[in-house]
Amino acid sequence: MPDAELVAMSANPELTARKNGIRAIDRMSIISIMKEMKDMDLFISGGGSLFQDVTSRRSILYYLGVVYLAKVIFKKKVMIYSQGIGPVTDPKNRERMAKLFRKLDIINVRDNQSKLELNAMGVTENIRVTTDTVFSLEKPDHMAGAEILANCGVNTRKLTLGVSVRSWKECTPRISARNFLQIRRYLSRLAIPAGSGCHPEQTRAKIPRIAHEWHAGLNPAPQKRTPCAGKRVCAARGSYR
């Protein structure tokens, strides 16, 4: 759509506009959203797993709400773009979602499981299974990536595996340790740098307990600030045997 005017709903409109060269509005400003919807031709709800209620019971209501505004109130065409659907556990949310999604023009999901989840809700039409939009990104500069890794102390001449350590419901540090131990079978060395920008407090808190279970081969990285601190290159690194 070379002639289309794009307007993004953003948590940081100024940054979004500056980085992408498009107009952006505050995604929490209902007045700004409605003003744009009045004149728009197409509303695209895209990226990630927005339609689920396991991480938050409120966020799904927001995302359904803006789609409802676009389709039902303003009678505009609506496309769900590259979404991962579910899990949606609340029966009321499933009912709301099914009723709304049956009205939509195109539902583009990134995996077959998302289609099956919609089918289970009773949504069966206008669904296309494609892939995650991340695969459409331009290939990154390998030299720039190698420089970042080198600054973090990673030997870039060996194959490297990175793991982002995140807290997730019942996945305790003990469970994480067991999971990482499976990875450790294929690595000659595995280190978890702390303070590298991705949830450093969570990572730091997990290292001692994970290290306790990984009685062999684990090398916790020092918790001092390194040249890579603040960059989103984090959690684990290692090399194949």
C-alpha cells in the first residue's frame, strides 16, 4: 500500500513516529483513537499474542474493545494480522471474542493452533494461517551483532545459543534449572550473565538456585556492569561440543 497513510497506536507515540516516519497516537487516548477511526479505511490489529487472558484479564478487554470500536461502532474494515490466539480461559471472554471475530473481514493467524482455538470458539470463516511477521524483517547486520556479542565476552567463532530467562506462573527457578539442564546436554559451556538489560533482577535472583542444581558445568557470570549492559542480548550463552 504505497499510497496509504499509516497511523500507529502506541504507548510512546513520539518515539514510534520518530523511528518509523509515520504518525502515531496514544493508544490509551480514546478521543484520539475515535478521531482517527472516523476517517480511516482499515483497522489492523497485529503482532504478538494480544487475544489471551492468561497474563492479564484486562488486556484482552482492551484489544477486543478497540476492534469493537472499529468494526461495530465505526463500521470499518478490520484485519487481524499475524496474531497468536489464546489461551482464552474465561468463558465470557471466549463468547465476546467469538461474537466479534465472526464480524471481521480477515483473520490472519501465525500458527495452526491459533486457528484451531478460533474454531473451538465457533469462528470458522475468513481465517488464514501464515507465519509470524518477524520473519519478514530485514536480515540484521551480522558484523554489528558480532561486535555486541564480543563486547559481552562471547567467543563469536563458536556457535552461540541465547536464552532469555523470564518468570512464568508455576515455572519456578527449580523448574527452569531442569529445563536448562536439558539444554546443557548439548553445550560444553553455559553462562547466564546478570544485569544485561532483560529483566536483570529476575535473572540475578535465579542464578544461585539454578547454579545449585547445575552442580557441573555452569559458570554464573559476574554481576558487575559490562559493555553489553543495557543491550537486549542476554540470559545464556554456550557453545556446542
